[in-house]
Amino acid sequence: MAMTLDDVFAHALSLPGTEDSTQHGKRCVRLRGQWIVNDNREHEAVAIALGLPTVEFLMETDPDTYFQTPHFHGWPAVLVRYQVADPERLKAQIDKAWARRATRAQRKAFGLDG
């Protein structure tokens, strides 16, 4: 079943220490003041803050779902068409974005290696 925008934000906000916020007038989820998921409604997508190798891998393996516009080119973030994304894979990417911003103690408490 496809994820909705509300599902994406609900999952991100279920992660420890996250907070509902805004960036450039659009809704985002932050951890420790840094965004991990940001609404990008003009493309019916959300932006997820991920490392460049992950961004490149996602765009290569599923370009219909994961993409970048010129604005994001070269940045550690990828746009995701959440309505066509595999829900479990999308949740896993949100979890990775959270882990990138989390402290070692937060990652350990969440069951991830320091």
C-alpha cells in the first residue's frame, strides 16, 4: 500500500528526538536542529537527507522513485515520490537519515551500533 505524505511525516516523527518544523515555508522534520525529511509538494515528493553514495545508489536502482532536481544536484539529499515508493524501503531511508543526524548515544539507544 502506498504511503501518503502524512505517513511519511508520521514515521519520521516516530523516531527518537525528532520534531515537527518548517524549512523554506514547508513542513519538515528535524533532529538536533537539522532537517531529515522536507516536503517538496511541487514534485509530489519529499526530500530526505542522505549521504551522497546512498543518494546515487537509490537514483541508479529506482530512478522512477528517487531523483534530484538541479537544486539538489551534488547535495546529500534525494527527492522521493512517496506515492510510488516501496513503503518499507522508504521507511528504511528515513531511518538512515535519522541515523546520520543522531548522536552516538541516540543511535545506540535505538539499537544501532554507535
